[in-house]
Amino acid sequence: MNRHAIYHEPAGIYAWAAGPESLAVMLRAGRADIDSVTIAYADRHEHPRNWRFSVMNAVDRDGLYEYWTATISLPTRRFAYYFILMENGREIWYGEGGFAEHVSPDAIWRWNFQYPYLWWDDKDALPYWAQEAIVYEIFPERFYNGDPLNDPPNVRLWGQLPETQSFFGGDLRGIIDKLDHLEWLGVNCLYLTPIFSAPSNHKYDTSDYYKIDPHFGDPQTARELVTQCHQRGIRVVLDAVFNHSGSDFAPFQDVVRTGRDSPYAAWFNIYKYPIVASGAPNYETFSCGIASMPKLMTDQPAVREYLIQAAEYWTRELAVDGWRLDVADEVHPDFWREFRTRIKAINPECLIIGEVMHDAVSFLTGDQFDTVMHYPWQHLCVDFLTKREPQIGLEEFADTLGRLRQAQRSSVTPALWNLFDSHDRMRILTAFSGKRALVKLATAFQFMYPGVPFIYYGDEIGMEGGEDPDCRRCMEWRQSEWDLELLAHYRELIKLRREKSAFSRGNFAQLLADGKRGVYVFVRWDDAGAALCLFNFSDNPVVVAAAEFLAPPNAPEVLSQMCQRGAGALGEVLTGSYQLCFSVDAEGGQASDSAAALGTRSIVIGGSDQSCQIELGPLCSAVFERVF
């Protein structure tokens, strides 16, 4: 037993309130290093203690570790607990005091882990709709020009290639005019980049937090947009830019005029007076010396009150369903704690999404964000699928996915926004060098994998675009220019995701990661059904035998411990009849079973016959639904 690999603490992702009386607990151990884990728990004040015991499940693994979980409950909400680890018939106890073969009743109180008291607040829980979201991002200035009367000066011809400072006249009326497209596509969450008054085309340099940008519309138009979205079953998320303002923001201009005597001087970090905005600015900005975006000091009470009041105003005024928070990791954490409390007081189902480019665990403990844009997933998937240097093999890809799945509380993972591109990322088709087959395979993976699928406007019709500003091209509305096959692919994925709750709310288990052949297999399941998902990431056809992922020792990389140990129900989930419900035939490959010649698209897994084989063509995926 590798004791260096074993870790637990009664906080963070390792212990957290999962309900009014329930504590979710995770133990990390070495990969395939322990035979079983049982958690012993009791009321920390009981004397003598009435120990209860619960078998933990090995729910996941990465390249180094295995993760064991259990949820334990006590009506008193006061927890003392320790772990009983089994290896080759030998029992080792693990508590706050370390490892032991046995601990006396007198000593165990100070030796075991303690979660002194479980405080539960419904506002800590994710909005129920968060996991079911299918997000469609719109950059309003480039989606559609619905009202030419509010165009800014020098609008360019729609469809010309964008430059950093170019305007094309897209607005909120244009989005309203094209809601039929979103409804037909099937998305149920609209995310808009900033719509508040700002001089730029992107609006991340806010000049007035209480005013809809006049070139986008007015409050009445914004209300109409939200209302029409809600009537179509589409929720609306706005973008909040609170890390910095624009240099036209009235408080900043007051500091420019009156210097250190301004009542707003403490709102900004001014290095030297008078303020110099040309060349190298002498004040703190977003990023490195961007003079048009002075950084806001969100530790200041006046700044905090102004910005949160603005968010409260628009949450009420427009009845929006969420806020995406720009550069969220550079804003004071206490700001977000107060923001969450006050916004949730208005609408407990309001979703709070942070833009965090890295590990976001410190923001996802129930007191700041509900979820984040999952950039680590985006970086990993794009690097793997495009074979960027240094190249990532399938097994490393699978191991890193395992680590990312356990990098935050398990309740958050299904709500992470899994994106391939956005308004500041190269478009997926361009990143994949125009390979539509690879885009179809990647998006199939995106929709079947745990997390919220994220679509950047125009991806569904095959739009291309390099790095900013090229990724912000005008939406193509000439249907003759649409990739109708790709559009049908997106629509089918969205339909499947919305119809099968296993993909949005279900469990996940990786079954096979075969680096030599490029085959990745996992299963999704919930009480309503199960789906077996197979992906061939290679350029060669492969045949996958069910025996490879059904039981050891045939497949060393299978999560066989899940089938043998605490999560024995997984074996029951896998066994049965399956019907093909989705496939990607990217390079002429087909998803079939050994009876394909008979025209069937069904397979049987388990039982006395484990000879089932599934044929996958190059860059092909197949999803089989359990038939009950």
C-alpha cells in the first residue's frame, strides 16, 4: 500500500455538505492499490460512540490515483469518521492521526477525522436546470443587424472579415429576429457577451453599468428578448465585467479630472498623478497596460456596492437566468461571496458562471460560483485532437480527464461548461484544420461526456475563424453557405442530449482507454436508462470486443475495481440489450455488431455469451442505448 498516495482532509473537495444531513466524503489512494475502503462514522459527541459503517465506491481514477467516495448521513449533523483500508486481507485504519492497525476507544476521538457541524443552505446547491443546459454563445455585434437605425458610425458590409475596431451593426433586435433558428436547433441557454454601454464592439470596456448600449437597443428591447427566449424554453445568461471598467466610466473620468481628491480615487489603483492614459498608463489595468480598461479595486466597499447593485438591478429588471463573470479569478473573493448572496436572494435559480482559465476549485465550494467555463477541458481536448506538440496519447488524455473529473466537488462536474471555442478562442473548425470529420467526432464526445455542451454561434453551420478578431466574424445567414450535414449533426446531438437524461444527470464510468488502437469507451447511466459510448480517435478501423471492457483480466485498463467492489451495480448496468441510437460515420466507417449482415443495429452484452463485437470506422463514434 502506497501510503504517500493516500489523502483526505475534512474540507474542500474531500468533504462537503451534500444535503441537510448528508456529508459527501472522498478519499484519494494510489491507482489500483487498495482492495476496498469502508468509512466508519459516528456523532462526534456520542459516548460511547455508535459507529456506523458504509462501503465506499471507487468511482474514478487518473494516471496516479484512484478516488473513493461515499455519502454519509447523521440527523445530528456532527461527524467523526475514519477509513478502513483493505489490502490483500490486511486491514489498515486511516484518520487525522495517520495510519494504524487499531486505535483504542479512548484515543480515537482525537485520532479520527472530524467534520464538526454540517451547515446546509439551499443556496449552496446548483440551480436544478444547470446540468440540463445546452449553451449557445452569441457575440451580439456580429449575430444579426435587426435595427439599422441604431447602427454606430462607419458600419462595414455584413460578412467582411473583422478587424479589431470594426463594427457591423449586430444588435438585440437581430437576436430576437433569429430566435427561430435557436429554437429549431434545440439549444436551451443563451449566453450573451456584454450588452451594456461601451465604446468598443466587444463591450468589455463598460462606460455605464446601468445602460444598455444604444447601438444594441434599449431596456425594452432587452426585456423583449428575455421574454421571448423564456417563451421558447431558452434561459438567458448575461456577461458581467466587474474586474475592470472602461476608461470612459464616469468615476474613472472624475479621477482623471480631479486627481487624488476625487471621491472615486480609491476605486482604482493609480500609481502616480496626474493620470496618463496615452502610451504606458500610470494606473493598473486589465492585462498588461491596456489603458482603455482600468482595473477596479473590488476590495473597496463603495466599488462593491455600486457593481452589485447594478447586477441586482438587471437581474430584477430583465429577469435574467444567470451571470457569466469576466476575469472572475482577479476579483476579490469576498466580492463574489456577497454577489452570490444578494443575487440568489432575488432568484435562487440564477446560475453564476466564472471565467477561470485554470484550476477553479477554490471558487466552487458553494460560496462563490456555481460553475465555470471549463478551460482545462478545452485545452486538453483541443491539444489531443489536433495532435499539438508535445503530443498527448490517448491514455494520457484519459488519465487527465480522470483528474479533471475529480478536481472539484462531484456535484459541480456535470455543470461545467465544456467549450471548444468562444469569442476569444479560435473556432473549432479552424483549430481542427477544416477537418469536419474531426469536428463531428469531437462534438459527439462533448455531448456524451459529463458537463454542459457549449456552442459558439455559427459552429453549427461550419463557420471558420482564427484567433481574435477573426473568431468574431459575422454570422452567416445565407443558407447556401451552410454545412447542412454538420447542422443536422448538431441538431441530432442536441435532441439526443435533451431526450436522454443519462447524458446530463447520469453517472459516468470509463471502461476502456486503448492507446495503441485509439479506442475510448465509457458508459453513462441513471435510473431512466444507460448508454454505452464508443469512440475511435484513430485513422484506422477497429473492432472492439465487449469482453475487453466487461471484465478483468481481459482488459487491464478497465475500471475493473468498480465492477468487483463497492459499485457492483455497474456490472448490472452494463449487462443487457443495447440499440444503436447515434453514430458518427466520419470516414465511411460504420457502427455495427457481428450480425450487421442481418441489418440489425443492436448488441447484447454480458450473460453467457461475451462474443459481441462492435466495429468502428476511422474517426467514428457509436452510442448504444440500453433497452429495458
